[in-house]
Amino acid sequence: MSRDNATPGNGLLLFFRVDDFDMALKRARVLVGRLEEEPHANPNTRTKEFSLQAPDGYYVTISALSSLELRGHEAPA
């Protein structure tokens, strides 16, 4: 597919991990009309996350850091 014919946001998912999940959620609700996925626990990482579609069409998932990461330890692989 030519980039001239591609739909904005096609083929890319942006994933961000944040140390203040509640503040990120509050800011996201102000910036977008609705969330694509409401906050929920990811069954694999057991961390909270939500998803939205940015104004440019790209999907963005915001995930909380794990309690270990917040204490300065690396998350298990």
C-alpha cells in the first residue's frame, strides 16, 4: 500500500508506560472524546491500562508501571 493511500494510524500502535496512571487517565479523558478501551487489568502484565485514538488517527495504549518498577526494580520478563 502506498503511503499516499494509507489511512492515518494504519499499522502502528503506540504503547507508553507511566508512573502516574490516574493522572494520565484524567488527562486523556480531557484530550479525547472517548476511550477506545476503558481502564482494565492486562491479564499478562497484571497492570492497569487503557487505550485511545489520538487526533492523528494512531492508537495509543497507556499502561501503569508495575509495583516492582515503581520501587526501582525491573519487571519480570
